[in-house]
Amino acid sequence: PIKSIEKLFYILSKYYLSFRMGAKSPNNNNDKPLLIHLDGVLYDVAAFASKHPGGAKVLQRVSGMEIGQFMRGEERIMGVKHEHSKAAYDMLQKYDVSKEHELDPILASKKGVLGQVGSLGDDYWRWIHQPYEGTLRLFDADILERCTRTAWWIVPTVWIPLVLAFTFLSLQELNEKIGFISGGLIWAGFFSMGVLAWTLTEYLLHRFVFHWEPSAKSPAQLVLHFLLHGIHHKTPMDGDRLVFPPVPAVPIVGFFYLIYSNTFPWPIFCAFGSGKLFGYILYDCIHYYLHHGSPRPTTHLHFQKVYHHNHHFKDYDVAFGISTTFWDYVFSTIGMGPL
């Protein structure tokens, strides 16, 4: 296990350095999908962008969006109104992603996809970023398949009691040592620091681990990436695979427990640890809501929903923050919210 972890970190660091130096993608495939919606149908017009009479910039400007109002000439795009011809609508049908899905042998097989994604090679990166409105079977064995599915409410049900327990332990000892008011302030401060620490962890994981590009020549790396995050981009509306299952989360929580409990005094650890765990719970619940909730327009959650939608359908190389956009501003990876 230690050698496997070292190898993973070596791969990540090697990719990050090559990215910083402007090296070629490890997939040897720099083509990105250019997704648009028309009347609820998803199209990938990347191959057509350079031929678009209005220029590729117009399509890039509306990527991830519903374009019906622009094609009907009802709204301006980049200062221009243009009612498209029937020929333009007919031409668009060629790029219907659902038709491509119908011909996809992996989607059509209805078998466990983990045994198949490793063979995609250079097509993998583009394949996972052409979203499929449905669900995929990961394993052929029913018992393994059931273990990969988790309802959103399981996360708070399992972890909130632990947050409350550590909060009680922290407040109890702080109250005995420095009094109720001072102890409460100390607890609140370190609890808040724990929540903030989670948001940074969330950002770093999403950007550098989940969006690590595996080598197209390594089936094992493709399968690993698909398990980590590829499946979420391929099936973003699969509600049973939006939150992290508690069983594999236990050793991760245990790992951080050992680190933090040996770093901080006990009551401080309890405050900080409960805050970080609470931050994770908020993250998973917010992430689920951004995919399946219907926040009112102009609200903060509506902004977050559009912001995250654009990460999936407009540009997956920005907008890595889920529970907050703060770190996107700090590290200059800010995405696009509502127009």
C-alpha cells in the first residue's frame, strides 16, 4: 500500500510539473467537448466550432447554455441577433450526443463498465466529458454494485452524531479548564478553522486529485481516475453516486484522526476535527443539492448551482470549489456563474 501511494503521488507530481511547464496532456488528446443545449437536447459541437459562420468564439461563449433563444434570434450574443435557418437546425442534429451514446458499445452493453473503460485509451478524456443522462453499472456482481450506491441522507446520518460527540467533549473540557464563555469562544474559533480547512482540502482534492489526467496508455490509471471522479462527470445526474460512501470514508477519517489528535491538545483537536468533519458534511449535501435542487433565481445557491453546472458543461478546468468559490479566487481558477 505504501508503494502504491508513493507511485500515485509521483504520477500526480509529474503531471503537475508537466502542466506548469506547458507539456502535452498525458492523454495525448487536447480536444475538449464543446457542449450546448437546445430544447433539452445536448450537443457536442467541438468538431464544428471552427466551421461556424459566426466564428468559434460565439459557440465558446454559449457553451454549457440553452441556445434556443439565440438560434431563434430572440436575444443577442456578442452584440448580434441572428435567426438561424432550418439547415442550421438540421446540421446540428449530426452532433447530438444522445445519438453517439446509442452507438456507444460501453453504454449499450449494460455490463460493469470498470472492465471496459481501461480500453478507451486516448478517447477516455473526451468520453467522460460527454455527459450521459442516466446511470452506469460499475460491477457485474450485484453485491459490489450495491456498495457503490449511497443516498445523500446517509452522510449526515452517519457523521453528524460524531460531530456532536466531539463538540460535547471539547466544550466540556474547555469549560472545566477556562470557563464557559472563554471555552465557547475557543471552541467556536477552532471549529470555524476546521470548516475552513475542509474547504481548502475540498478544493485541492477536486483540482489536483479528481482532475488529475491519467495516462491514456495505462488502463489501470484510467480505471482509477474513473472511480475517483470520471464517473461523476460521465453521469452527473446519478443521485446515488454524488456523495462519498461512509464505509471507505472510515479509514480516511481514521487517518486524519491520528494526525490531528497527535498535533493538537485534546479539546482543541475535538473542536477542529468536528469543524472539519462538519465542513465535509456540508460539502456533500451542497453538492447533491446543486445537482438535484431548485434554488430560487438570484439567490446564492442559484449562483452556486449555475457555477457548478458550468464546471460540468462549459469548462471543467475551472470552478473547483463546491461549498465555496473562495479558493477559486485565491488560486485564479474562477469559473462562470449566471449571466
